[in-house]
Amino acid sequence: MWQSDALQEITTSVLSPASDRPKESLLSWLYALFVEPSAHIREPDQRRQAQLLTVIMVFLIPQAILGVLWVVLTRAGSPFQNTFFQIALVMIAAFVAVYILSRTRFFAYGAAIAVASLTVLTFTAALLVNPSLVFVGELLVWLLLAVVLSGIFFPLRWSIALMVIHLAGLLVLPLASSLISFRLIVVPTIFVEILSTLVVVWSNHRNLVEADRRTILAESEARYRTLLETVFDGIILHDNTQILEGNPGFAAMFGYDLRELSGMPLTRLAIHGTGNKRIARAIAIGDQPIHELRAVRADGAILDVEVVGKSQSYYGRTVQMAAVRDISERKRAENAEYRRRVLAEALRDTASALNSTLDLDEVFERILSNLNLVVPHNAAAVITVEGDRGYITRIRGQGVDAASRDSSPALIISEIPFLREIQRTAKPVSVENTGETADWVDLFRTDWQGSCLGVPILSDDNVIGFLVLESQQPDFFSGMQADDLRTFADQAAVAIENARLYQALHARSQSLEEAVQERTQELSRITDQLAVILNNSPETILLLNPEGLVLTANRALETSIGYTLEEARSLSLPALVSATSRKGVRNALTRALQTQEAQHIEIMVERKGREHFDADLILAPIVERGRVINLVASFHDITSLKQVERMKDAFISNVSHELRTPITSLKLYHDLLSRKPEEHERLTSRIGREINRLQGIVEDLLQLSRLEQNTASIDIQRVWLPDLAHEYAADRTMLAESRRLSMLVEAEPDTPPVPADMSLIGQVISILLTNAINYTPAEGQITIRVYGKDCDGRHGAALCVEDSGPGIAADDMPYLFDRFYRGKTGQNSGMPGTGLGLSIARQIVERHGGIITAAHGKGGQGARFEIWLPETPA
């Protein structure tokens, strides 16, 4: 329930003086002044009837007063001598009396007086006043008004009786007064009776409707009353100071007799010294939300209640209705559940906090940090046990700090009964009142402790420490709190033991950690190396799913095949090879999945852009639990190997061809020599030429082999290319002239000398001049130019041999310097040759760090070969 100070606020707010309230309107003020019935009339129907009677009198009294004033103003002489004036004064007096009674609980008597006075005075006026002065309509109104008042305030039979009296009176009037004739009153009599009958019928109908309404209301009230009496919840009506009514549920809830509730002060239900002004004010003004409060029973017990209040009209004034429900059991269950939840959360948080560290000092700190979540206290300490002594390891709370811990001496457990009992029983020990305990030892050296609770910290049934709590309040700790603290201590014991084990194994753990770190670094290095190797491998490596779709690949995929990883992920392995190799790749995939063994095939890979190259494909399945989960595909580009094979085949073919001719000739000359001895001299000279030719081919092959293997000896000296060009041109002048060729040497005088082997460079010039002489037709010209030239930022000397022959075919240009390659010009010329000359020339020039190139001559005619040698060695 609400509390006493809150009730005072309610009373002040609700019953405040009028000066503190908003000003009411003039009309409302006049209505309350002249019409509002007495507060003693509580029934709504009676108040309405009293108000109606008051309103009627308020209108009739002025009418009567106006009649008096009319007589005074229109009649000569003393008004008191006028009969109508006298009757009007009596009527005013009667109406005033009725008005006074209508404002009280005796309003029914006033109604009877009004009906009787209207009837009697009306007939008296009719008898005593000259009929010529009596207004028949006015007589009708006053008699009808009497019937209306009778129909409103009295039973139907009374109204009928009044109608009969009126009819009899109207019929008697001509007999009682000679001034009144039947003809004068017959019409008013008929009209009065008709209207009176209508009024009575209407009143009867209204009474029947009202009776039905009252019956329904009574039944509803009975149901409501039954509900109030049978409901378990408490319901009361109060005026902010005392209880007006209450149901049996409320009386039983608070331990009172039902009869004691009426008039009981609300302060009797409030807990002394507490308050809840906000909720009390909300109930006082009829606020709807439910509020939870605490109240006191008749026997002094405290109970929790749920209250909802609403303003209610009660006998003409506003009071408060409050519904009260006892929620003590629910609160206890909620508190128990809350306590269990808090304990579970505290234990969970403690376990999480304690298990998150293996540092013993940190464990002790976290034990004390989480201890208040389990059991409220003012101070707490962790005491560790070593032999028969205890040490305050951590302490926290009111009036104690780390300094208290550091300055505390060792505790001899056997001399402290509190700790000795905990160690002996291995159970919680509570001291309800330390001030009344004779052998109490103040462990924390404080002067405020009222009660103390201690539990053992156990490990393998051995006490390794204590958790000790102190409170200012005596009898503060309960058995349930002791159990909670014991559970917490068990959790703390695990953490302490783990931390101690951690400290004991710290050195070994450190060494293991270092070893693991070294191993991790090694593995990381290996992993990085493998990643570098994989990403920098020239071979394309793919990871495939069992269907052959690409999952991932190394960087070589893009450089070798031309597909990015995103593009390749939408492709299958057969789509990366040429159409002629797809069937073989599919068969290899099938065999790898079936046999779970690596497959090795040679294929033709199709680069993006429709280029092809030869590759060696290895398919290696990744097997897990007896099934292939993925495959690794490795492409090794074997184009160079294939080219070597083709070059080897070409070499063998060319050498065989070149050697076959002289050998065949030697066999022929040998056969002719045996059959025609007389031609010995001629045949012997021919055999010698073929032998020289065969020796030249072998020497060229040996020279090329020595140059490629870098075993040929080179005698480097300063060589002036213009002199060398003139020398070799002079040696071949006669040969050129025999073929009707002109030979011209053009040398720039500032051509720098170059470091070179004169004989080897001379061999290069000889090869170039021999080719030019062999492939230039008669009347042609051969030009040798020597000049200085810069190449790649280095200065050197260049020698160019240019002829006017048929030139070099475009298809032959890329292969001119290959071994045994003879272009179309050489093949068509019919001149003998092995295709080794230009290969030997290139090897010699490159051994000197120079460059040899071939191009078309001037105007696209003939061939142009240039060698360039650096001025300084590389």
C-alpha cells in the first residue's frame, strides 16, 4: 500500500482550499449555491429528484412574486385587502418552505406540501376571487403542475387520487359558488383532466422504465457485490485518508475483520518511515498503470502488493478505488529466481574471469571483484594457508586496503577459533554478532564489524585458504548466503589451483612456448617459401574439383595460358586444352578418379587468343577417406624440348644429308678407281676435294659445338675492323671478279678499335663475304662498310656486308641464324652449304659481347648483314 507521507500529499492535493484551485464559472457557482442538494442525500436518484424540485421552486417563486407585484401595481387601495394578494402571499410562503425542504433529505415532504398547496390554493382562489378576474388558463397550469409534481415524486395511485380530487373539486365549484357556472368551467375541466391523464400515463411509463432500470442496476450491483466478495484480490474505496469500503479479500489479505475496514486510516497499512509519493499521487488522481508497493499486515508482517487505482464517484464526491493483489509469493519466487540468476551469472562471470588468467595475483583480485555479486558485504579477504599459518593475500572493503594486508602479520590458525573451526570442519562458519562473541579475533582490524562469514577454499579435500566476509549489521549473513559463498569458493579454488600449477610449470611452459614459436616461425617460413615457389613457378598449377572445374590456380595460369583466376573458375580442365587433346584429358580425369593414382600425358594447351603450345600434364588426385575430393593439375611447358627434338631431328637429317653427298662421291670415285686405274690422277684429285669438303663440315660442327659450350679459346687483342675488312676483301677479289662481281670497301677513318680475336672475327667476315659472293648474281655488287656506332648506350665499331642479290624471304628472317637452316634463296641457288655458317657467326659475335643482325638491302633489294662489337669489353 501507499505510505503515510504519500497520504499526506494526497490529502493536501485533493482537499486544497478553493483559493488554490482554478476559478469556477459564475453559472456553476450560482448552480451550486441555489440548486445543489445537501451532501447527506447520497443516492443518485434522490439527488436528482431533490434537484428537480429545487429547480421547479426556483421558477415558481418568482412567478408568485410577479403575481403579488401585479396586484400591487394594478389595484388601488391597500393590497392586503385584496383576496388574490393574500392567496399569492400564502403560495409564496409555501413555495419557500418547499424550496428549503428540497435542499435537504426531507425533500419528499416538500413535494407533498407543494402538491397540496397548489391544489388547495387554486380552488380557494377560484371560490374567493371574482371569476371575471380568474384566468382560466392560469387555473389549468397550477392544477397541471400539481399533477406533474405528484407523478414525479409519488406513486401512481397517489396521482390518480389527486386527479379524482381535482375532478370532484371542479364539479363542486358551481355548487359552492353562485358566481361560477358549469358553462364557465366545463372546457377547463375537460382540458385539465385530459392533460392530467396524459401526465399520469407518462409518469407511469417513466416509473416502469425506471423500475426496469433499477432492477437491471440492482442485478448488476448484486453481481458486482458477489464479485467483490468472492474475488481473492483486495478492493477498497478510500478518500485518501481512510478506507470507506472494502471487500473480504482485502480484509483477509491484511488480516483484519471486514467490519474493521470502514473508517480505518490508511496510515495503518503503511510501513513506518517509508514512502512512495509518486505512486500514491498516481493512484489519487486515478492513474491506470499497475504499481508494486510494500505494506504491513495487522500482525506486523510485511507483504508485497500490486496496486492499480482509479478515481470513482461516491455519493456525490470523488474518491479512489484501488485494486490490491498480494504478490508476496511471486516476489519471493522472483527474488529467489533473481538470486539464482545473479548467482549463476556471478559464477559464470567469475569462472570466465578466473579462467581468463593464470596469474595468481590477478586471480585473487578477480575473486574479490566478483564476490559482491554473490553475497553482499562491507569487507572481504582472501586468506591463503601455508602449513599452520594463514596470510591475508588480498583484502578489500570499508576501512581496509592493501596497506592493511601488507602490514598484517602471519595468522596462526590454531589461535584463531573462527579460522580453526572452518579448517577443522571444512564447512562454512558464521558469527552472527561479533560484539557478543567472547573469543572473537578482529582479522581486519576494524571497529565496525557486526557479523562475519567464512568458508574454506578446498583442493582435493584440503583447505588451501579461506574466504572471509564482514558486515556492519549483526545477523546479516544467512545459511543460503553461506551455501552461495561455498559454491563461489569451490569455483575460486579451481582458479587458484590452476594459477598455482601455472606458476609451477611456468618455466617449462615458457620453454615450450619458445619452441612452439620457433616451430611456428619455421612453418611460417616454409609456408611463405612454398607460396613464393608456387606463385613464382613457371609451371601452371590448378586445383580442380572431382568434376574437373577449376577452383584455384597460381599466377602462372595468367602468364602461360592467358586466363585470370576469375575467368578460369568458370572453365573446366578440358576447356583449357586444344580440341585434339580434350578427349585424352577427359580420359585422364576419369582414370585418376577411378584408380586414385596420378596420370601423366602430353597435350597441346590452347592459350587465350587461340595460340597453342606443347605441355606435359600431370593429374594428381587428393584422396580423403577413400574418395577423391580434389585433383591437382600441373602444366609443364615442353615447347622448348619439342623444339630441341625437332632441331635434333633436323640436325641429324641435315648432317646426314651433308655427309651423304661426299661419302657417296668417295664411294663412287673409289669404285671408279678400282675399275679404271688409268684415271688414277683425276679420280684421286676429286677424292681429295670430297675429303676436304667432308673435313670442312666436321670442322664447322666442332667449331659450333666449342662455341656453344664456351670451350673455344679466344685470343683478345685490339683489332681495327677497317684493316680486317680490306684484308678479307682483297683475298676474295679474284673470286668475285671471276663471277663478274664488283666489291667495294668503305671505312670511316674514326672507327674505334675493338677488343677481339682477330682470327674468329675474320672467320665471321669470311662467312658473310662467302654468302654474299655465292648468292649475288653476275654484274652484282658487294659493299663492305666499317663505321663507329652506339648500341644500348655503349660505343663500338660496326661492319656491314650488303649485296645486290635476291635478298631474304620474310618467312626465313626469324630462322637465319639457326643451325642447318638454309633459306629459300640458298635452296634455290643450287650452291652447296650446310646451314652452319650464320650460326657460327652469331656464336662468335655473341662471345665477344656483340650483336649480329640481318635485314633487307637498300630499296628492299639484296641482303644486309651487320655485326657490332663494343669498344670496351662487357
